[in-house]
Amino acid sequence: MFLRCDQTPQWPGLKARFSHEGKRFDLRQAFADDAQRFAHFSQAAPHLFADLSKNLWDRPTEALLLDMARSCGLEQRRDAMLHGEPINTTEGRAVLHTLLRRPAGQVLPGDLPGIAPALAEVHTTLDAMLAFADRMRADDGITDVVNIGIGGSDLGPHMAVLALDACRAPGKRFHFVSNADGHELAGVLRLLRPQSTLFLVASKTFTTAETMTNARSCLAWFAEQGGADVARHFVALTAQPDAAKALGITRSFGFWDWVGGRYSLWSSIGLALAISIGAAGFRGLLAGGHAMDEYFRTAPLAANLPVRLGLLDVWYRNFHGFTSRCVAPYHAGLRRWSAYLQQLEMESNGKRVDASGEALAYATSPVLWGEPGTNGQHAFFQMLHQGSDVLPLEIVAVRKPAHSLAGHHDQVLANALAQAQALMVGKASDDGHRHFPGNRPSTFLLLESLTPESLGALIALQEHRVFVSGALWGINSFDQWGVELGKVLARDLQQRLASGDALGLDASTAGLLHRLRG
Ligand code: F6P
């Protein structure tokens, strides 16, 4: 049995450290005291560089956090995941999204016996999926690709297609329909012609209500518009191909129950992205992810970026008591980055019990939120600088742009740098309104350019960082029981909306039901 963070000998030491040094910690003083601070808290990792030095911690605190991670068995927990142990205990499953990006034939010492055949299947499916993607990419008869899916079957491909727009197949448009609200689908269907549209129905379970409703409506629209050849125009991306067949969709690309929805971009759920950037681009994304996996697996904890970020997250949440993290990508292509991270982190670590079901006495996932810089600067950054809460900021910047417009990119990079600097240094004024307290933390992640490889590494970094904090918190980061109750009640209420039956409902729900029925 592994220890939770609060069961380790380091936990009281960290509490004491926070009460003494932690509360009074001043970033400006820390830089004055330690000429090597930037060097120490800089971390190179595959395809990216991180500056962690503008955070509210020092070397002794980090050393204690590292010891706590060792006491929690972080390395053994990591290896258990990578080698295929069924660490998703509430669902009795392995957690093997990393296998989706492993090169063919690469078996690691310690892998469970099922890994080699699973990896062979991964590559057979990947090759078929990518051959199809390249055929569709080259097919001028297909102008529009519509991904129908929600949660992990939408957020990953949607975020990545936008991020890698510079590599998008010329002449193709990509649409993402996730919401059950027909306003979304109707707005997309207005733009389409059946003979030039490819629908991708993306759902691991092929039972998700929103996706099934949208898929049925698309099939009906296709028939009404005189569309012929459903087999050419509809493809299912699912672990349940029989359910897709029952809906009339015969072509499907599969994946496995050991791929969680929010970790499924790397599987056939990534088909929209593969059509957009091509097979070679998609293989680049996988290679970037794999490079980060290898680094996470082999780098010493003290020089391991996902580990350092995960430890910082625990320090902020459980000692400083910070409740959220603001995410600001300084790249317009990353405009779905915070939405993507919200599912990754909050669905994984938004848990109130440990892996054995015991209630926790400490907080877990922070709230993640944000918008691309510089837009956020003209909206909520006021609160980051002068609000009553400290809200750690995480910037993602990209050194080289993928466009040649003069003057833009320097402005973007200067703003990213200026925000991190202003948050830290602040500005004293006798006028309270104009006073900036400073000492506000930020992390700066820097990519050389936004490519399939660097995006793959950036995503895998975040996946592993979520794993690290979840492991220290002792929770199962790979289930999501919290989404079930609302689904069950929605099914019941949909029937009640039709019938008007409010029997047994609480007074508020009954009152609203009557209003909604008009
Ligand atoms: O309801 C939550 C969830 O299960 C997510 O975890 C998942 O990514 C999403 O729904 C979509 O599920 P599916 O791919 O099975 O349609």
C-alpha cells in the first residue's frame, strides 16, 4: 500500500515550513538572496523549456516535497501505470494512453505480458486510421469534416486542430459539434452539403446522450438532403463498433477500454486531427508525446518537469490554500487550451475520497480557467494583479510564429513576459488604487514553435503532471463517477418534461419543471 501525502513524515514538516517561511515568502527577496534561482528553477524537457522560478517556493521546500513524493511511492506508482497494472481500481482497468504513442515493438522491462500484443494492435489500428486520414486529406470531394463527440471525444481533437491550423489541409474545413443543444448542430449543418461532408461520430462508449442525439440528427439530415452512401460519409471512432453498426455506421476505427476518454486524443479519436495535419503530422504528435513519456519515466524526480509541476500544484493547493490556476496561452491557436485542461485536470483530480473510498481531509484539484493572452489581460488580469485572492498563472508562449506578419509576435511575447514580471515585482504607490502588491506567482512554459511534436509533448506533460498530484493525493485520477448522477436525473427529467409528472420532485425542481413546460 502506498502512503497518501498526509500520511508521510514530510507532511507535518511542510506544514511547519509553510507556517514559518512559506507565509512570509517574498519572490523579490528570494531572487536577491539566490543568484542561481533562475538556473535552479529552470527546467528543460523534450520540446519545451519551463521557468518555475517565479513561484512561491525555495530549494528546501522543493526538497521536502520531493521527499514526500518518494514516501508516496511516486516512482513505483508511475511505473505501475506505464507497465499496465490495473491502477484504475474502481473500474478494474489499466491506464495505458502512453501505449498509444509508443513506437512499434518497444517493450519495456517490467511490462505486463499483455503489453506486447496490445502494442501490436495499437499499431495495426493506427496504420489503418492514418491511411484513411491521408486518403480523406487528399480527397478534394470532401470539403468539410464534422466531429460529433463530447468531453474527451471533442476537447482534444478540437483543441489540437485549432492549435495546428498552420498544418491544416488546404481546402478543408473542420467543425466540432458537442452540445445537445440543436442550435450548435443547426448552425453547422447550414454550412454543409451532404456529398462533400465527412461525419466522424466519436464516442468511446457509443452511449453518450448528446453524441447519439447529434449523430441521429446528422444521419436524418443526410438522408433528407438526398445524401447517398452513408458508408463513405459516416465513420465511427469507438470502442463499441457493434453499437455504431446498430445505428447504421459500418466503418469504424477502434480503441480500448484502457484508454480514458480525456486521454483519447492519441487514439482513433484523433482522426479529425489526423485528416487535418496528415499521417506524418499525427505521427509527430505521437512522437512528441512519447518523448515526454520517456523523460517522465527516466529523468530523476528533481529534474523531471511533470514531477516538479505536480509538486508545486500540491504545495499551492494544500499549504498555500490557492483554489485555482489561471491558464493563459500566448498563442491564438491555443484558444481551447484551458477548456481542454479543465477536463484533463478537474475530471481526473476533482475527487473527495482516496482510492479506497475514504473521505480526504485536504483539498484536491484546483479550478482551472483562462483565455489566451493578450485577450485575458483586458478582462480578468486586473484580478490577478490586484484582487484579494492569489491566483497562480501559467503562461504558454511560443518563440517562433507560424505567420510572417511583422510586429505581431514580438508584441505577444513582450506581453507574456511583462505580465509575469508585473505580477512578481508589483509597483508601490501611496494611492491604494494604483498600488500593485506583487509577489504573485507564475509559471512560464516556452515552446520553440507550435508543431505536432511540441504540442504532443506539451499535452503529455500536462497528463503526467495531473498523474503526479493525483498520486500524492492518493486518489484514483482515472474514473469520473461524479458525472453519472446528473446523466441519470436528466433522463428522468426529460420524460417528466414531456409528461408533466412532478411527483416526488423537490419543490424547486417541480416549480421549474412547470415553468419550462410553459
Ligand atoms: O461524461 C463524462 C465522459 O464520460 C468523459 O469522461 C468522456 O470523455 C465523455 O463523457 C465522452 O464519452 P464518450 O466518448 O463515451 O462519448
